[in-house]
Amino acid sequence: MQMGPWQLIIIAIVVLVLFGRGKISSLMGEVGKGITAFKKGVKDSTAELEDEAAKPAKDVTPEEKDKA
């Protein structure tokens, strides 16, 4: 079942009446802060992974023993 524009408008009005403009405004501000923090975390972890990949590889091959 798809919702038309009138149904969305009615839902928006009901939410506005129930919660009030100030509460919705502060909620949207918190959502924005959460999105910003998420993006920063993704950027930081990506940078950390790129730093690890840029380090030279450590040689871990075992040394061969003389067979004499």
C-alpha cells in the first residue's frame, strides 16, 4: 500500500501536534549530530586502514637452515 501526499501531510500534522515544534526541532538536531559523528567515525577508520596498508610489509619468511 502506497501513501499519497495527503496521508503524509496528515501524519506530519499529527506528529507536530503530539510532540510540538521544539521537540521535533531538537530531535532533528540530534539526528544531524549522530549522522555527523557516524561520518567522522567512518572517515577515521578508513584513514587508519589506509595507514596500515601503506606501511611496508614485514618479511616473515623463515630463514633456511644449512643442510650440510
